Amino acid sequence: MNTLLELDDVHVRFRTHSPLNAILKGIDDPFVDAVNGVSLEIGEGETYGLVGESGSGKTTLARSIIGLVEPQRGSIRYDGTELVGMPTAEMQKFRGNVGAMFQDPVGSLSPRMTIRSLLAEPFKIHDLSQRNLGQEVNRLLEMVGLNRDFANRYPHQLSGGQARRVGVARALALDPKLVVADEPTAGLDVSVQGEILNLLGRLQQELGISILVITHNLNVVRHITDRMGIMYFGRVVEQGPTETMFHQPSHPYTLALLSANPEPDPDAEIDRLELQGEVPSLFNRPSGCEFHPRCPFADDRCQASFPDLTELSDAHSYRCHHPLHVT
Amino acid sequence: MDANNVLEIRGLNVEFASERGRLRALRDVDLTIPRGSIVGVVGESGCGKSTMINSIIGLLAHNATVSSGSISFQGEDLLQKSERELRDIRGQHISMIFQDPMTTLNPVLSIGTQMIDIQYRDQIPKAQKKARSIEMLSRVGIPDPESRLDNYPHQFSGGMRQRIAIAMALQAEPELLIADEPTTALDATLEVQIIHRLKDLQHSMGCSILFISHHLGVIAELCDFVIVMYGGEVVERGTVRDIFHRPSHPYTFKLLECDPARIAETTRSLPTIPGEIPNLAKLPPGCIFADRCERSIGLCREKIPPSTEFAEHHWARCHLAGEVSST
Ligand SMILES: Nc1ncnc2c1ncn2[C@@H]1O[C@H](COP(=O)(O)OP(=O)(O)OP(=O)(O)O)[C@@H](O)[C@H]1O
Ligand SMILES: Nc1ncnc2c1ncn2[C@@H]1O[C@H](COP(=O)(O)OP(=O)(O)OP(=O)(O)O)[C@@H](O)[C@H]1O
Ligand code: SF4
Ligand SMILES: [Mg+2]
Ligand SMILES: [Mg+2]
């Protein structure tokens, strides 16, 4: 399989306090390392799932891939082209290659535009207005299962789920090769979620697109992704084939996360790996393995040294001194 | 009204004026929240969940009208209250966590300012209000709560904003908490942590909760009772075990069947419910689900089924209620 997207040691930092404010607050380093050295690859036609702790940098990573934030360090290559450091004008053109679905469905649609203009917009931005826009809008609405009447509505007149479908339609408008989907089905009921995921799956088969999906929905990840990565505190702590990750996770955080998923049965037996302690400080990151203050298996070594990347077969890798199931 | 209930909705009908005519978004909705219980609401995207909540708290869109029904909270009809009275009730007795956290959060004010502002009724020093805000933030797992009080909403991740909105809603120590999909942007470990928080609140303060979610696992783990909505109607209600173990309405049945959590073998073709939601401006003469129902009989297309209590505390709006075999 050919690699379509290749991330190498990507770093993104944000300033959280002005220099003066930081001095007043006694913060030496008023930045958060939202993405702290992430490397991963996505093949042509592959679906890669990114899951992990809320605030661990998933959206920031996605935004750096579509050129909305500039990494401080590292490389992002799309089909052989380096995106880090690309001039703005060129970046603008490049964006047509990547379809983006954002985390917040209603907020990412401008409130004063009708659904018709929202769906026609990508064609206008990329100089494709010569196409029959009316027809394109109808095609897109039909593709995501919305009645044609919706073209005249405004975003606030839609339910959360309907807004979500408009987002999918916009992302797929220009037949992109890569779709970056941040929580594409949050806020949808399970049957509509199934429709959207089947739709993405069908388009992937027909068009050979690659998908990077970010989601907290572990049931979705399990069914639709080929490989997945687990993020904690700005890093990918484990990645590998989805099957393996669910059946034989190596990193304790992976197990804690995957075992927390509530089951649709009020009498289900609950067997979770509970995390201890508080979320650590972003300004004063823990030493050694950053998961150690919350890890049930941590010892002195975990506190002292940062674990190297261990690569198993099958492109399965993790960073932990005491991996589960591995002897 | 039964004094054991915090909230009772009876025969609620709500319409939206639209270009296509009157959209009958809620029809004959009944809902009971026994004091100290957690009631879950599930249903198809666009079935009227948010409209129902907005009717309770008096925040319906301008083009909406309540054509009939009553909403009794602690014995008083909320539909008869003035704007001002409703505002007081919202501040002190009913708290709301909105589907989109940006409904609650002001983008141009720091989180700290907003959390202190909402405590304007409490006659305590500002320092104490600040300390309380920090405490609330750390309880919902926001790292470095003290220094991040200075940050603005856009400086937080989607899930962090959602947790801040939760913290603000809990700060009021309400008698009734209404939560519209409060955990969609949270990872599974945090989601479970929030579920525990809500259960604590229920036990320690006797707070009642109306909890809307598409995550059936969370509903099963958290709720005592569940109502199922479809196309503007409550099609089934009962205890959490009734709904998950003995579903009676064909829609409930289908909904549970579509949950990818129930499908052990991974698949790229997820189950869906074929067909479309009926047009709410042109309702069918019979059952609202008849077009998509695998069990429908002639009567279903002629007559609207009444809501029937076919077993104790277990209602369904189906001509075959009680006859449909369960899973
Ligand atoms: N514009 C910004 N300014 C300052 N900090 C930011 C900014 N955007 C994100 N951050 C911080 O970067 C970190 C990572 O945020 P990000 O949105 O990438 O997380 P996430 O993994 O997508 O979380 P979630 O699952 O909650 O959506 C958080 O600590 C967040 O507060
Ligand atoms: N202001 C409005 N004007 C016209 N129609 C509206 C308006 N608000 C909502 N609707 C319609 O009313 C129906 C119910 O919407 P509501 O937002 O209550 O659904 P919901 O159950 O909360 O959906 P979701 O799960 O997607 O959030 C939908 O068909 C929606 O399109
Ligand atoms: S009333 Fe008829 S159509 Fe409606 S759900 Fe029951 S069986 Fe199906
Ligand atoms: Mg995010
Ligand atoms: Mg809603």
C-alpha cells in the first residue's frame, strides 16, 4: 500500500498567557505542548482512527494537517509534498485535496448562509463555479440523505444531526483524496450514524479515499478503522492494527480507555482499569513516562526515564516500560 | 400533579412556523421525572429532544408556539410563567447543560470571569467564588485549573469546553439538571467519571436529572427510566431495564439493533433503519413510524395509536404494544 500522508515528529505549541501575565502568575513557560512529537502514516485507501484523552491534541493535529495551524517542528508530507512551511497562497490551493469535517457541527456553518450557499461555497472558493451548482447541491443533499427542501434553511433551523450531515456533504463536495473527520458522528443517533459511516465506507471503496477519523466513540473506531493510534498528553502512546489494539493492547492507558466504554446493557458487568490521581499539569509535565502519576503499574523507572518506542510486528508500537501481555 | 415528581409534562404540542407550513415538532408528549431519579431520553436525530427541553426552560425559538399542554415543575406550570420568573427558575432551580457548550460560554470573556459571574447571587467574597470555581474545574478534570481561569473558550479543546459547561451547571446545585448530550466530546474514561459525578449529585443532593444522549451505553449505565422519541412523539417509556431488555415499540427495537456496540463481529456495513423520517409539516394519517415499520398492519396506516400502559410503568404508542415479542 502506498503512503498518502506521513507525519514525522510533529510539534505544536500554544501560548496560554501573555509574557506579563505569566510573570505575575509565576509560570516559567506559558505554553502548552498540544502536540508533542507525533509520527504516523496513513496509506492510500486506509482508515486511520485517532482516539485518546480529551485535550490530548487530536484536533490540533488534525488542524495542522489541513493547514490551519503551523507546527513549530516536524514534517507533514501529503503525497510527497511537504506542508510544513508551505506559503499561504499555495496552502490555500492545496486544501481542495483534503476534505475536512469539524468537531462542532452548527458552529462551523456560517449562520447567515442558507444550506444551498454553504454547499455551493467549496466550488466557488476553488474556481469551479462553472459547474451547475444547483445540480451539485442536490447531489450532495441526496448523498447525505437530506430532503431537497433543506437547501433553503439556515443552520439554526436544523437539528444537530441534520447540521452534521451538511458538514459531511461539504467535506465531500470536491471529491478529496483524504478526508479528515473530527468527530463525524457525534450527536447522531445510531442509525443515522450507521448511514453516515456506510456512506463514507462506500465512497472510500468507490474513490479510494483515505480517512483520518478522530472520535471518542470506541464502537465506531472498532468497526470502521484499519489501524488506530491512542493519544495521551500530546503523544501517540500506542498504535497498531485496530483488531490487535482491542484484543491485545500493550499500553496501560489503552487498556484503561478501551475498558471504560459503557455497554448498552443496564446489567452489564463492569470490569474497568481505573486511573488514579488527577490530570497532570501541562505547564509542569511529569518526568519519565508522562502517564506514570496515573498508571496502576508505575514504578521508579517509569518516574525516572522516558520509555523508548518499542516496535512489535504488524506496525504495532508503544511507549511503556511495563507493557501488558508482552513478556 | 403527584408530589413525588419533580417534573411532569402532559400532552405537550409544539409547532414551528416554516415556509413549508406548520411543522408539528412535538405531539402529545408526556414525561414524568420522579424526584431524585435520572431519566434518559433517546431517539432519532431531529425527533424533538432539544425542542422538548427548550419548552421546559422557556427558551424556544421565536418561530415556535406551544399549542397545548402543561409542564409542571414542583407543582407550578412553567408555561404560565413570565420571562422574568423563568429566568429566576433557570438560575436557581433548573440548570442546563446545552448540546453545544458555546451556548453557555461567552467567547469574549475568560472562563474565570464567567464562572465567578454566575455566582452573583451568593453573598461571599470574590476570592471564595474563585476558589469554588477552581474546585469545580478540577472535579471535571481540567488540568491547571487555577492558571487556566485566565483563558478564553477558544483556548480549550472541545471536550474541555464541554466540561467547563458541566462545571458551571453543577455550581448552582439545582433541583433539576437538564443535560443535552453532555458527554459527546469526552473520552470514555472521562465520560465514566462524569457519570459518577452525576450519580453522586443524585444521591447527595437528591438532584433529579433529565439526560439526553445518543450513547446507549451511557443511558444504560446512568439512567433509572428512559423515554424513546421518534418524529416528535414519545413512542415508548419505561424503566431502563424495560427499555433495554423488553423493548416493545418497533422503533425502540430497531434503535437498539443499530447500536454498533452490540455487534461483536467487526463490519464496514452497519445496520440502519431504511426509509426517512416523515415530513412534520404533512403528517401521515396513522402511526408516525408506519412507513419504516417491519410489523405494520392495515390499522397502522389509518389510525394514530394511543399511548398504552401495557405493563406496569411501561408505555408504548403502537397498535401492537405488548404483543411484539422482545429480544
Ligand atoms: N488556540 C489555542 N490556544 C491555546 N491553547 C490551545 C489552543 N487550541 C488548543 N489548545 C490547547 O491544546 C491542548 C489540545 O487541544 P485539542 O483541541 O487538540 O485536544 P483534543 O484532543 O482535540 O481534545 P477533545 O477530545 O476534548 O476535543 C489543550 O490543552 C487545549 O487547551
Ligand atoms: N427554529 C426552527 N425552525 C424550524 N424548524 C426547526 C427549528 N428548530 C428545530 N426545528 C426542526 O424541528 C425538529 C426537531 O428538532 P430538535 O432540535 O428538537 O431535534 P433533536 O431531537 O434535538 O435532534 P438532534 O439529536 O439532532 O439534536 C427537526 O426536524 C428540526 O429540523
Ligand atoms: S403502530 Fe404499527 S407501524 Fe407503528 S410501530 Fe406499531 S406496529 Fe409499527
Ligand atoms: Mg478535539
Ligand atoms: Mg438536539
